Amino acid sequence: MSGAATAGDYNSLPDILPTELSEYPLKEFVAMFCDIGRIFRSRQRDPNIASTLTELEWETELKFVRLFREFFGDIPMVTEEHMNRLGRTIPGTGPISAVLDPLDGSLSYMSGSPRYTCTMAVKKHGSPIFGLVYRPATEEVFLAVAGGGAYRGRERLYAPLVSRRSPLVSVKSQIRDVPEVAALTRRLRAAGYHTERMESTSLKLCWTAQRRRAGIVKSLRSRHGVLCDWGTAAGLLICQEAGLRPLTLDGGMWRPATGGLMVGEGPHAAHAAGLYAERASDAR
């Protein structure tokens, strides 16, 4: 893992800080966040994990929430398990907020796959300013700061400058039969791309920023009037800082909202996002 920084090596992470968070020891936060995330790695081989995972996710999320409170104070938070169990966000005050998915890729995790992550983003006035994706199975740390770049450990990610190209596009299985998505995937296959299951959205977004994937296609929903972006906010910021802009399914500029979302390699027809943008009108 050349260029990767593990949680234990957090001091070697790049010195990029959003001005809004300059007073906070973010490297220490990253190290402690990853330390909590290792709980999943240590429990994955538990033969009873299928029956205990829901409680494990809840207990681990509570640890993450306490960590946020310790570092950032009484900020509002949108977290997956609180929303699933209680149907509400975690209240707080101020312009700074956070979103958290303690385990992104639960089905993959239960199957024994290493394709799962712990992911979070800090926002100001609703816009992500800091994103973190931690992959316990490999100790990889992906992070991004708005205007400060995207990184895998110490390695700067800038997708348009990477020469290699992946033929794989990750598609959320629940929307494969949506007519517009089905038309897009047919176009992709005709152009030589292959589709795969999404598994962990945040991990596939990081791989898109690395050019290990050509792109992703999924749909965001809301619950109780709250956008469920806990599994995408950090990964999208990483892609944006790597030079990949998210698009709507019709090729327009994506804004945080419910509905279809795609991120791909670049503006050219040979690349996933450009293909989407040029061909989406055919799917209408």
C-alpha cells in the first residue's frame, strides 16, 4: 500500500485543514475514529455476527457519537443507526454538523468480505468541508478537505491525471430496474463497461477517485425530511476534490437532494460520466 497511511501512522497524514476546523486536532480525531472502527475487523469472524450485527452497529455508532462530542462539542448529527432505530437526527447547535455511517457495506461485512468502511463527514451550513473513509480490513485512510484536496494516506488523488482506466461501474442493486438506470447500463455495456454490485458506496467512491472504478450509479433518499447521505457525503467530497464532479442521471450538475446520482471518470464519451451525460437523453 505505497503512500497509504494507517491509523497508527496518523501523524504522517497531510496537513490539510479547513479553516473552519483549524482549532481542532483532526489528526488525533482520525486516529481515534479508526481505532473505534477496528471493532468491526475484530468481530467479523464471529460465527454469530449475523444475529448480533445490528446491536454491534448501534453500540459502535454510540462510540463514534461520543468521539464527535469530545472533539466538536454539541453539534447536530445525522447518523444511520439513530435514524433507523429512533427515526430522528441527533440534535445540536451551531453551523457545524456531521453525518456518520458506522458500517457502510453491512451485507459485504456479514459475508466475510473486506469491502466495508466506516465513514463520516463534517459540514458547515450543510456543505461538506471534511470527509473521512476508513477501511478497517486494509487500514487505508481516505480523506478530503473542501478546497484542500483528496488523499489516500499521504498520496494525493487527482483522477483526471491518472492514466489507467477501469471497465467497472458500480450500480446500486435496488435501482437496476429503474428504466433510466437500465438504459444507462445498456449504453455502458455497449461501450465496453461492466456493471457490478455497489457493496460499500463510500469505498467505491474512493476507488472511483483512484480510477480503480469507472464510476458509480445510485439513488439518494430522505427519511423524515432528512437526506440520507451518511454513506455518500465523504466519498463524494473525495471524488470532487480528485476532480470528479457528481451528476444527476440526466447528466446535469448534482446538488445534495434525493434522486439519482452518478460519478464518473471525466468529460469524454469514452469515460463513464461523459457517456452518461451524452447518452442520458436516449433513456428518457
